[in-house]
Amino acid sequence: MTTKTIKKLTALLAHLTIAFSLSLPAFAAEKAINNKIPAQCEKLFQATDKLLAEAKRQPGTHTQLNKIQNKLNQSKKQILEMEVATQIKSCDHGLAKLNTLNKGAQE
């Protein structure tokens, strides 16, 4: 279980990093109105927080978790700096990737 959770977090982080880098040209002046986070991003952030909490409860993960958590927090911040449409698109991609990872872990 420990390895699966770390692999999910690492894969999700890689996906978010790629999604962010592809979205750089889409940065624009229009950011989230009143700092409201799109529902897709709330769901993605909650899912990553849940994975982190799950990983923290497992032995042998602490050496990797601080690094992963810092990178995830950086990705969250970068997503929230995007225009709203790009936030939604990036979070939809992240949720799809997480869903794929979860399906693969169940098999």
C-alpha cells in the first residue's frame, strides 16, 4: 500500500507539472473572481490531501513525503494563478489522471 500511494502521488505530481507547463501561454489577467476556486480544483486538491494523509500514516514514507508535499503545494499555487478556464482544464486533467491511477491500483 505504501508504494502504491507514493507512486500515485508522484504520478499525479508529474502530470500536474506537465499540465502547468503546457498552460503557461494561457496565463492571463483574468484570474478566479473573488478567489473562488473551481469545483474541479477543490475536488483535486481534496483528493491529493487525502492521498498525502494516507501516505503519512504508513511507515517508511516520511523521507519522501516532505518533498512530494512541497511540490504538490507549489503545483496548487501555480494552478490557482492561472486564468479560470485554464484552472478548470488543468484540474479536469488532474482528476482524470488520478481516476486512471486509482483504477490501475484496484486491478
